[in-house]
Amino acid sequence: MSLLRKEAPPQFEVKQKELWLYPSGTCISIDSYEKDHGYGPYINGVVQNKETGSRGTFLIELSDYSIDETLLLINQNLNFELRHNGPKLKQLALQPKEVIDIIEEYRAKAKEAELISEEVELIEENSSINSSFNETSAESEIQDFGEGYQKETIGILENLISSHAQKCSDLGLPMFMSVCIPPSKKYKK
């Protein structure tokens, strides 16, 4: 007896992701992992349509938005540019007024914080320069005092030597002897 086997061809189910075809939607989450496949840095986000409830992934170019700014887009209604390979977040000027206000406020605060940090750095730099200047000026004052003291001491020594030389000359003694003679004794000429 021969058994006939019925062979079924293998079936492959390819799940093709449905492209997002809505020009706007609410951002649900942002994947802050930066990617770059030769087109410039970008990140992805997940958006949901209010009417249908369907979700899709969209692209955010980091040349338009910073990663910190994109985190502010969560739970905001956004506008998308529909392209053949999926939606892309439109530039800030083409977003709803609420989104523009949030991002511009964030950018203003970031700019203000940057200016404050630059001012603090300048103040710290100036104070370090002033302290080094003060140290330098104190050192130069000490050096000036030392030089003056040294000149004064040399003058005193020169006066002592000349007075001793004069005494030696007056007494007819060699120079080394004048150092040994105490000044309190009176000598005869």
C-alpha cells in the first residue's frame, strides 16, 4: 500500500509595518538613543492618533531639535511630514502654538543658564587672576623690600669697612687688625 502524502508548501508570514499616514498625532514616548545611518543624527518617537488609536514611529532630526527638547514633546500634539519611508517631525515653526511656546521657553532658559555659567566662569577666572596678581604683587613687594634691605645692608657694611680702614690707616695697622681692636678703647697715635 502506498500512502500518498500531501505536502503543503511552507507558508511565511511577512509582517509589514503599516506606515503612519496621519499628519498629526499625540507623542507617547521618545527613544533618546541617537542613531546615524549616513543621513545625520536622529532619534525616534512613538505617536498615537486620537481618532483611531493606532500607533506609529516617527523620526526626529537632531539638527532641528535637541534630545532634551524632544523629551518635552511627550503628551503633546505634533505635526508630521509624511514621506515614503515614514513620518518625520516637522520643524518647530510648523508645530502647534503650545509646542512652539514650550520649546522656545526651554531654549530661553537654557540660553540664560549658559550665560550665567559663563559669567560665573569669568568671575572665577578673574578672581584667580586677581589672587595671582595679589600674590605676584605681594611677592614683588617682598622682593622690593628685600632688595632695599640688601642695598641698605651693603651701605652699612661699606661704611663699616671704610671706617675700619680709616682707623687702621690712622693707627698704622694692617686691615685685619682693625677688626680685632675693640671700639671702646682709646688708642694713642
